[in-house]
Amino acid sequence: MLNLQRLTIFVAVVKAGSFTAAATALGLTKAVVSFNIKQLEAESGVSLLVRSTRRLSLTEAGERFYPRCQHLLEEAQNLLDDVQRDHQGLSGVLRITSTPEYGSQVVVPALAAFSREHPQLRIQHVSSSYHADLIAERFDVAIRLGQLADSNHRAAPVDSFAILPVAAPAYLAGHPIENLAQLAQATWLAHSRLASPLSWQVTTPERQAILFDVEKPPNIVADSAAALLAFALAGAGVALLPEWLVRPAIASGQLQAVLSHHQFPRQSIYALYPNTRHVPEKVRVFIDFFQAWVGRTKR
């Protein structure tokens, strides 16, 4: 009889592309992952993976076996969800990932309230600036900000927000910015994870849409909004940041919005979840809850 845990490990290895990455995603040691793959191959009587020093690939048998494993694991989880829902309400584990900044301000408070409503559901929240692989790392939902890249996942819209160029008063005292030309010449702090951090479609006060390009390379590049905020607070230059993140610093006078009558493109917030035939009840209920939560907190 097939061992579902070994099938889970096999699928994780294929998704992650290596034993080491799969072990990290599953919270296991590499030795445990390797042992279970060997046992699965022994029990099935065929080689499923081809290992080399540089890459790992599926054998012909593995190519046929892999999608069926995914389907079997999905059906097993669906069965468990249905049984638990009928008798216990929401239960099991809900794994969610988000950026640290939006996570701490919005996602974590929402999860705390959601947990109070569903005490039998265990929640795991992972803060990370990089975009996790939902399947390989077994996330049920990812809260993503900005413009979505092409994805095989489903996306539920949650909200949108403004982005503002901001700088510390000390920086602006020495480098006044009164128009887009001066803004293009400013000392910029750029987000390394954006595809084009120095080129934006800007709407002028006259409602004219123009392409705005920063003319000089950024002096500082960082991989998180929190780091860019800290650099801006320290007077290092101009950063383009979410309005919800910089609102307190603007209110306290630590930062100033630059050219506030110009509008940079609004960014979207989505709840991403795997594109499976059966969406678990806990995922559907949480996304509905989160959409309503965000709507209430904006009022």
C-alpha cells in the first residue's frame, strides 16, 4: 500500500528541484527525505528520480507517477477536510505567507481574529520578502502586493493602495523637489525585487499620464520596504513606498510626501491560493474573512 507521507515528500522534491530544498520546505532533514524516496522506489519497484551532482530529474516512470501523486494527495486532503468540517468545523493547519511589513500591520491582526473564531484551526504564518512557491512549501494562501506576474495560482482581489515618493525633511532641505524633473534627479532608494523600480506611469495634477524615469542610478538598493523606510528616515534619499507604511512617519513629521499632487499607479493586494479542483474550506473561509476584515479596517 502506498505511503502518503512518502508521496508528499516525493512531490515536494520534484517541486523544489532538490532534496535539500524539499527538506527545508518540509521541516525535515535531508537524510529523512532521501531515505523516504529510496523506500518509495523500493516499494514501487521502479526508479522515479535521476540524481546527478548538478540536477535532479524524473525518469519516464517518474513522469507518469508524479501527476497521479499530486491528484491522490489532493483527494486525500479533500477527504480529510470534508470529514473534519462535518464533525469539528474548521481544523487542521492553515499556512499563510506575506511580506513582513504588510503582515505585521494587517495580516497578523486578521489571523489573530480568525483564530479566535476557529480555535481548532492551527495557523502558521511566515513573513518573507521573497515570493514563496505555494506548492513546494505547502502554503495554503499567499498575500501578495503589487502587480501580479503570470501565475498558475488563483488570485482573489483584496484591496489596493497608493504609493508615495517620500523623503526626510533634512534631505529635502538640501535637495528641494518642486517638479518631476527635480524628482528624476534626486537621490533614489530602490527596491531590488521590483522589475522596474525606477520607471513609473505618473498622473499629473492636470490628469495627464506620463512616463516618469529616474535619470541616475539609485544610491541605495534594498530588498524590503522596511529597509527602504529606514533609509528614508535616515535622510538617505527618496523612496517610493506604500501609503499605509509611511502614513505614521508623515503624520509625525519624520517624512514628507514629495509632489503629493502627482499620482503614482495604485498597487493591488491579492490572496493567492493553489489552483486545485477542490479548494479547501479553510482557504475559502479565510479569504472571505480577510477581504471583509480589510474592508472594515479601512473605514
